[in-house]
Amino acid sequence: MTPAQPNADLPPARQPGWFLALFALAAAGGAVAYVPLLTVLLPQRIADLQGGEDVAALAQVTFLGAVMASLSNIAVGMVSDSLRVRRPLILAGLVASNLLLLMVGEARSVSEMILLVMVWQVALNLMLAPLMAWAGDCFPDSQKGVLGGALALSPALGALAGSLVTFAGLVEPGARLALVALLVSVLVLPAVALGGGRMRPALIAPSAAAGPLRSRDRVVLRMWAARLLVQIAEGGMFAFLLYWLRSIAPDYPEHGVANIFSLVLVCAVPLSLLLGRWSDRHARPVRPLVASALLCAAGMLVMAAAQSLALAIAGYVLFAIAAAIFLALHASQTLRVLPAPQHRGRDLGVFNLTNTVPGMVMPGLTVMLVPQFGYAALFVLFAGLSLASAGLLAGTLRRS
């Protein structure tokens, strides 16, 4: 007897909660892999090698690493599309990136460290690129919202890992990168080991829409531009928050900024989950994105007008929570709009440029505006970018 075939008109089956949780932890493992290194451990290692802070060396390794991350994410995405496998590549990237992470700690010169970080970025994206493409292979549109909410866990755990590995007396400085590698493995391996058979055939069936991403679909282009605009604003505030707060209160402490970041990340996780679940239940995937972008603009305008430290911090908290929600939910909704599953990895690599391009744009914007017009002008510009992002999304997906 021929077994009954599933109805092709039925939507893909939803994933169980345990797999959603494991995938969220795996995605967070990606953040744990790079946040402690790039924000804390790498600057300290350069200072150790140079005998003091070396801003030029840090800028060089950061820029070249970002270039390698951008190129390798697209290239690895194309490879995973061509081979039609995700999990073996994720595992290979995990092993290679962990080994290279340990080698970074053994570098004996800045030039050697720069080379190792560039190669490490390739290995890291060998893990990250197929990981996000795998999400598109597994999670149906009816779960994209809650998936995005779960992805808000990534920056929170990345920041927590940075605090953990540098906590005084917890681990010797020479063992910090090994601890990072261990944490990444603990977070990523369960999803890879237990995620067999989780792909949904309807989500990986090839589509005829296989032309170049830039000419294929206006929805995709607007989603890309909307994320880029918010990323520019978010990246700028991350880089210059301390300087701005000290322009209002000269004695504002560094740990105060760390506390604000922690508050933002903690608040963003449950709010992202709630909004993501709401968007799934009501089939309105874009409305939370538009609302978040509008709140980003509101927070920036409060910051531009702030004359007191309390109002300044309130404006930033509003902006930063809204931006964190936007970026988490946008990451999952991108999977919904990409029209060619057979090129999902490549196209997500193109979207990944929105994470790296802002780092190249921000210094120029800041140099042009802040010395002559002050931080208020920069914040008004960021508010305009956030409003433009909301307009792009609202104008393209009016019925969402």
C-alpha cells in the first residue's frame, strides 16, 4: 500500500518549543563567540602586546575583521546553499572558530593577531551563516515572530558572557578565551545534535525567483534598507554613549553605561517575545517593526532635547529597547520575505551587510556633525533614519 502523502496545501508544521529554545540558545552561542572577544578581550590583548592602549591597531583589526566577516558570510551561505546542508557546516565552523579563538590568545604580535582574527572571522561565519539559514529551513511563517523574540536572547547572553569571563577572580586571564570556547560549545551543540529531521520540505523547495537579490523584489530591498538605517543609529549610540553622557555630566562613571546596557538587554528579551507572539497570533509580522522604529525615533528626539542626565538616560533607554526589539524581530521576518529558498544562505549573507556597513559609515557622520553642531544634530539625524525605516516598512507591507 502506498503511504498517504501530506496535503501540499497545508502550511508547514510548527516546530516544538524545545527545538525553538535550543535554536535560540545556539544563536546566542554565536553572540557569545564574538562579543567578549571584540569588546573586551581583544582590546586588552592588544594593550598587553603593545604595552598600552593602541587605538590604531584596534581599529585596524576591527575593520579588517568586519570585511572578512561580510565576505565570508556571503561565501559560506552560497556553499551551504550549493551543498544543501547546514548542520555539518555549523559543526565544522564551531570547531574551527574555537581552535582559532585559542590561537588568538597565543599571538605574539599585533600583525599575527590581525591575521588570526581575520581567519577566525571566516571560521566563525562558517558556523553563523548556515545557522541562520537553517532557521529559515525549519521554522514556518507562523512561528517567525516568536523566533525573532527568542533571538533577542543573543545580545543579552553575549553581554553576560563578556562580564562573566572578565569577572575578577573567576578565571585566570590566560584561560578566558578557553572559557568562551567552552560556553559557545555548550550553547550550540545541543541544537545541532538534536536537530536532525527538523527541516520542513515546503520551506526548502526551490523557487523560480532566482535572480539577483537587488532586482528581485522590492519588499526584500526595503527590508534590507530599513534594517540598515536602524543599525546605523544603534551602532552610533553604542559607540558614543559614554562620551555623550559625560558631555552632560562630566563625572558620569563607566560602570553606569554598563548598567544601562544590561537593563536594556534584560528588558528587550521578554518584550520581544511578547510582540513576536502577538505578531504570529494576529498574522501582522510588520506592525511591531514599524512601531519599534517609531519608538526609536521618539527616543532619539528625547535625547536631542535632553538637558538633564535623567531625561537623557530615559531617552536612551527608550531608543535602545526599541532598537533591540526591532533588530531581533527583523532578523526572523527577513526569513519570511526572502523569495528563493535555494539561495537563502547567500541572501542572508547580503542582509548581514547591514551589520557591518554601519561601522564604516558612523565615523564619518560623527566627524561631520558633532564638532560643529553637537550631539543633538546627530540624534536628530538618527531619528530621521528611524522614521525613514518605519516609512519603508509601512509603505511596502501595508496589509501586514
